[in-house]
Amino acid sequence: MSRARTLTPTHSRSPAEGAGTAHRFPIRVYYEDTDAAGIVYYANYLKFAERARTEWLRAAGGEAAAALRDGGLVFVVRRCEIDYRQPARLDDLLEVETSLIGAAGATLDLDQIVLRDGATLVDLRVKLACLNAAGRPARLPAALRAAFGAHPPTQECA
């Protein structure tokens, strides 16, 4: 059973829907990212998105990171939807924009967009689940909720 749905890029959402300045993370396409034709292999966009999410969480600040570490908590991908629009190629300079669109209980909902020169190549909608050391769902730490509620991570990574 397939459901067709086009993901809406974050930068076109209204502020009421959680849009804002996205965290930006640059990625250069290397030979190892491509297939024999020099086009980025589809699964590598997941790696690009993961790197960008890691930096997005780092940008949330020390207290939020300490709350995760001290609580023995980790984030795992619970769900990911991807819409591939255009291919990236060898040596392209890409940018992954990550935006928080929702947080509840033990989950974070994110939009991630892979761009080249401002053009959307790939849209991702990702749901992260917060787990404790036993692998069971755990509420988001208050420090993390506060960091995202007051100042979602929006810095650019250099």
C-alpha cells in the first residue's frame, strides 16, 4: 500500500507551522558519495541528513547535550520520508537545512532539505525518538525542551 505525498519544504511553511530560520550545514559531494555516473547514490542523502542533525543538536547548546549524556539518552530515527527531486553530482557543494517542526513527549519532528545553490534537491521529514539506555522511550529532557522552545538551533555551521 503506497501513499503518494509531496513533502513541503520548510522554507515555505508559515511561522505558525514551525518554520523559522533553519540550521544550515554544508556538505561537499565526494567520489565515495556517487555511483559510476557521478550522481549521488540515493541512500547517501540519509548520511548527509544524519550529519546535519548531529550538528543541529550540537548547536542546541551545552546544557541540552549534557542533559542527554547525563541521562544516558539517545535519539534514533523512528520514521523518515524522502522526496527526491533532483540529483546531486560529484563535487557539488550542498547545504542541508534542518528545522524543528514539532516536539512532544519522547519525539522530535524535523524537516530537512538538501539544497544546491538554493534549489531543493531532496526533502526529508524525520521523526526522532528519545530512548534511554534500556532502549525504551524516554521523555525529552527539560533542558532540551527549553533550548528548543526558547531558541531552536538556527546557527550556520562553518
